[in-house]
Amino acid sequence: MAKAKDTASVLAFEKKLVPSDGYFYGTTWANKAESTPLALQEKSVRGTISNRLKAAVKNDPAKLDAEVEKPNLQTVDACALGTEQDTLKHFFTLKILGGVETPSACNNAAFKASYQQAAKAYIVNEGFKELARRYAVNIANARFLWRNRVGVEQIEVQVKVLNQGQQASWNFDATQYSTRHFDYGDSQINQLSEKIAHALATSDGCLMLEITTYAQLGKAQEVYPSEELVLDKGKSKKSKVLYQVQGHAAMHSQKIGNALRSIDTWYPAFDDEATTAGPIAIEPYGAVTNLGTAFRTPKEKQDFYTHFDKWARGEALPRVEDEHYVMAILVRGGVFGESDK
């Protein structure tokens, strides 16, 4: 067992779920074989003033009228299906790698040996079965469509194994799988999760999946690629810039990865209906940026580092769910070293 002072100041893990960007196509539900890449369209619109106003303005009708009369001119990117297309086709590939028991960088031999012992024990005892099942459900429920999933009439998720010598494929009706829980164990989920678990639990494991999703939205409906982060908006002519790859509307691989690892239902507030955010993405502090909340705080001793420092040194964690959470963070990958400063 490594001692408490044996901490690696350099510690990193490569991510084990590696999605590609997601590419958008337009097609029809009746004829999915024919599809066309979707491109972005630029729009110029005149918006209205809708932000909160200063008291001097909102309490003076004349000043308020003058403020409202100001044109709020904007140029934005948009993306939509064609007039004869009613279905969004979303395509990406997913590589799943093993070897989580070996850090990509670690400058403390004693800590590394202790960690590897703990990781191998988890693989023997749990075999990544719980994590793999949750990843499989997030593929089947098409969580990675994000806003494009809302209000859809039908969603079909086609999953195909691309590894040489392996022939396996599954078709999921995503409307039959909730995004709020993972209590599914049908044959298709079990088969897919077994493939994922085997890849994660093998030191040199690799599973390559091709995932094609069809979402019936309605003719000419708007679709939502990723939005680009424009750091210098002063020089930008657009107030909304969407992601494209050589003119092809697309979704960031990071956004797809965030959806796939939204499996954390083990944080303390999950059972509290008033504060729960549902399953959240695996993060060291349980951060949900759009809510401005960290659901796993060091004060409550529920963050990654509190669990990892004990577990990696050979101490048993209170719940097996805490082990699942720690291993899910390592599958996520990242730099977890401790500064000497």
C-alpha cells in the first residue's frame, strides 16, 4: 500500500472513449438510403431588446420607447432540412480502448504500483460491466443528439462493429430508452455492453463502432449542429457561428463524448427531486456548467480526488458505486497530477 505522502505530481490518463465529430445529413424516413450533407445558411435578422434594463430606463416610458426602437441587427448561422426532407441523419464513429490500468504519465513508482493493483482488482471484480451498460444505454437512447432529440416523432439508432473479423450490428428504437435512468437489460443492450466491457477490461483492447442515427423531425425543420465558441466577438460579424467541416454541418466530438459519459447517478443530490439534474457527465467535481453547479464537492468528500487518493492507495471505498465513478473518470481521461507549489 502506498503511503499518504506518495502522490504523483505528474499523473495523466488517455481517454478510452474516443468519438469522431458527428456529421449531419438530410434524408426521408421512407427512404433512408438517399441522403445529402447539410450545409449552414447565413441569416440576417432584426431582434428586439429583451435584456434587463437599468432602473432609469425601465421607469421612464420615453427612454424605454427609445431603447426598444433601437435595431438589434444580427447575422447568425442556421441549419435546416430540405423542403422534401423530414429526417436528420447523424453519423459518427466511436473507438473504445483498454489499458486504463496503465497511466500515460506517472512520476511516482510506488503510487503507480498501488494504483495498478487497485485497477486490476476492479477489472477482476467488476469487469467494467456497469459502466459498459450505461455507455450502451446512452448510445441506444441517442442522448448524443442533444437538442435534436426533442420533439422527434421517431428515432432509430444503427450500431455496427467495424473491427476486422467481427460481424455484429444492432438497431435501437431510441424512444424506448429513457435518458433519466439506466435500468435496461434487454438482449441488444446486453450484447453491446459486453463488447464495450471486453474492450475496456483488456489491456490492449480496441472496439470500433459506427453509429448512424435517424431522427424524424418534420419537413424543412431546423437542426442544431454545435455552436462555435467565438473568443473575440468584437471582430466577428456573426452573433452565432455553427460548426462545419469543409462546408458540412457537424457536431463537436467533445459534445458527443459528454453525452456518452453522462452516466453519473451516484452523486448525493441525485435522489433529491428538487435539486437533481438527472444523470450528469462524469467530471472530477460533478460540474454542470449550464447550471453553474458542482454536484461533487470536496467539502462533502464526494469529489474524484477524495475517492481516488484513498482507492489508489489500497483503501476500500464505502460503496461500489464510488469505484464505478472513479473508474469512469479514468476512462474519461485527463491530467490529475498534484502541483508541488
